[in-house]
Amino acid sequence: MKRAFNFNAGPAALPLEVLEQAQQQFVEYQGAGMSIMEMSHRSELYEQVNNETQALFREIYGIPDNYHVLLLQGGASTQFATIPMNFLTPGKVGAYVMTGAWAEKAIKEAKLLGETAVAATSEAHKFNRIPALSDIQLPDQAAYLHITTNETIGGTQFAEFPQTGNVPLIADMSSDILSRPVDVSQFGLIYAGAQKNLGPSGVTVVIVRDDLIKESPKTIPAIFRYDTHAKAGSLYNTPPSFSVYMVNLVLKWIKARGGVAQINQYNRDKTKLIYDTIDQSGGFYYGFAAPESRSLMNITFRLQDAELEKKFIKQSEAEGFVGLKGHRDVGGLRASTYNAVPLESCKALAEFMAEFQKNNG
């Protein structure tokens, strides 16, 4: 079997070793006589997976004891609404750093539920950069500051995070969680859909500080209250059990590779191959994101005209590359280089790009 060079933006590449292990355990898990997809989420075997997955998160990400790790459903899009439901109380203001399409979706939901403010924006630069931290202005009575740490469409990423004092910092890390070391204690809440760096779609991880969810508002449905899920150990309702199991395997894969610090260096080595090809092309390729805001997860770039980009896509697909077409809202080209994308795939793409330039430059 020949594996594709998978640069999809999400759902995205999974480690081959993880897929092979899941394949071996697919029909029967741990001698149970059934697949993990078939067993009760109240069974001892599944509870072991659930608890071990949360413990692995704590270990790999250095999560302090005063944080809960929740394994939920609904994706980051559900969290866009759940966060203001829980924290945007009357008299408070939800503050957002506007960095692109995903930050915009988050603030759009919050506006339906309470008062919001844009604390900083890079819209004037067409979201090709992250605003300077010094430009972030917290409003009075801020309930929280929300950031999107990595914007998949524009290919921009926070290199460092704002200091917010007593105001909780909330981060959508859907596309760069576990790609680099992070001081979790700097955040009140971190959330991430799994389908880019953690596993398949279906499960969303929420890492939240205890004091923020001791008592969620009684005016919202139980399913949207963080304290509901914290008290139930992420088993309040039927979980996406197979997705949680797959995340468990991915976390073990990260641990076996030396943890997040080693993954971070691996990601830097991978993306350097492609960014160097862009930068050394004499303008044949040009990056969208400002150099200081470049993402290690999503490399966005353009060619000189749309017809040449179409030719690039057609020829790359013929060579086994998948997912290099830019997002439908912005066009261009994009290579998503998440944790599970092998170095060999990035080498192959850099070589293809150089050959394409040679033949079309």
C-alpha cells in the first residue's frame, strides 16, 4: 500500500503506527470479545481508557492538579457558544483577539449571548499576522480574553501569549495543541477539536481551571455546563468512545517519540523545508503570513497567477499529494503539517515545489 502525502487541514493525517494498532484491536479489544465501539461506556474496560487518556494528557502537557481534563463532543464550534454561556455573565464583557475566520466565528457566537469587545485585530492586514501583544487592550469588566492560537486558513500562529493578570485567558488550540510546549497555568481554559493533532473527529478536549467551573450558571442546560462534565469525569452522557480511544493511542505515540518538546523540534524541521523552498524561490512562490507570524501547522502560499496554481494542484495530486488547495474562502495553496505528517512527506513536497518551479519558472 502506498500512503498519500497527506497535507489535509482537518480531518488530517494520523500516525501510521496508531492506525495499524487500531486496526489490530478493531474487532476485539483486550479480550473483551467485542470492539471498543460496541462496549458500554460504563464498563470497566472503557473507563480505563477514559481515565488513562486524561492522565496521559496531564503527563504529556504538564497540566497542574487544579485543572480538569474533559473529553466532550461537539467540536470547537460548540465551545464557541459554551464558553460565553458559562462565563459571559451580566455586567461582564467577553474580549476577543480577532486573528481570522475562526476567531470571528467564536466572537459571532458570543455576541448572541452577551456583551463583547475586540481587544485587538489584524483585519487591516487581511489577517496575515498576529497582532502585537502590546496592542491588546482589555476592556473594563472583562470576563475573559479569548485567542485562537493558530489560524488554519491564514496560516498564522501566536509565538507567545498575552499576560492577562486576573482575567482568564481562554484559547482555541484546535490546530496546534500538543505541537509545542505550553505553560498551561497561564490559561483559564484551553479547548481543541481532535481532528488535526489529536485523533479523528468526534471528541473535543477541554482543559479548564477548577475555580472557573466550581459552579456553572444554573440558567443553562446541564449538557452545556462545565461542572456537569467535570463531576461526571467526562461520562455524563455517552462519549465518542472510539475517538477517545484513538486519542489515547496518539498520546502514547507522542510520549514514545520523546514528548511535546521533541515533537516541536520535529515540526520545526519539517516546516523549514517548505518555508525555505518558498523563501529561496525568488518570488515564484510567496508566503501569505508575515514571517514573524508564520504557523508551524499550516503553511499558506501563493503563485503569481491563479492558472499556475490550478496547474500546481493538478500536478501535485497526480504525484500523490493531497490537501494542498487553499481554503475555499481565500484560495491559494496550503500545506498542513500537523504532528503526524512525516518529515518524508515534507521533503517530497519541497522537492516537488522545486521541480515545479524549474519547469514553470
